[in-house]
Amino acid sequence: MGFSISNDGSERRVAPKALDKFKARLRDMTCRTSEKSLEQLIKGLKPYIVGWRGYFGFCQTPRMLTNLAAWIRRRLRMYLWRQWRTGQNRFKELRRCGVSKFPAAVAAGSPTRLWRMSGHPAVQQALRNAYFDSLGLPRIFVPTEA
């Protein structure tokens, strides 16, 4: 059914196979060569993420869910970094998002590959979680009020 139980039977968690399948599907949907805007991409991801959260959201491993949400946002940062293409355009977009000149220039001029750049502090500063929330990206883990 997509769940596994810990060895001592104390917690219900998402099975590794189900998690791998989710990540593979998201990789397909956020293919680097797609020419969709980020808004269109998130609009396409939304039903899948909400459905997955509805089924697996009550697992008892919140850290895994928060790590998965961070992975999704990093994947979207990579997608956007790829769309910005040139160093000049990346610099302009980072500056437009509020990154100061020097860190923006360092990030834009970096020869580092896409996935590593999606974790760069300047890129993370420009594309914060609130930015993705404003675009309508659903959260996988929403803590319940106790």
C-alpha cells in the first residue's frame, strides 16, 4: 500500500519504493528541457503533490516529509536556473530578486552545474520558500496544531 512500519512497530512511514516513484515522477514533470514557465509547471505539479500528500500525509515521519518538500523546492530552483540560461541573464534575475551585486555576480559567473547551483546561497536567497508559496506550490508537510 506504499507504507512500511519501523522494526519496533512504533511508526508508520512512506515505503522507499513509493518515495522513489514519487521522485521519479517529479523528475519527469520538471524535466530541464521543458519550456514551461514556473507558474505553468507548478500548476501541473499541484494536483499530483496534493494527491500524494492526501494519501501519504498521515505518516509518522515529519522529517522525511520536510526533507522531501525541500528537495522539491531545490528541484524548482534548478529548473529556473536552467531557464535563465546565460550568466548575464542570471545576474539580472538574481539582482531583480534582491540579491546584492557581489553574491549575484559570483553565482552568475560560476561554472558549477545546475543541481549544485540550486543549493547556492545566492540562489536560495533569491528564491525563498515564500516565493514558491506565492506561486501556489502546495506544502507536503503542514504541522498540526496540538
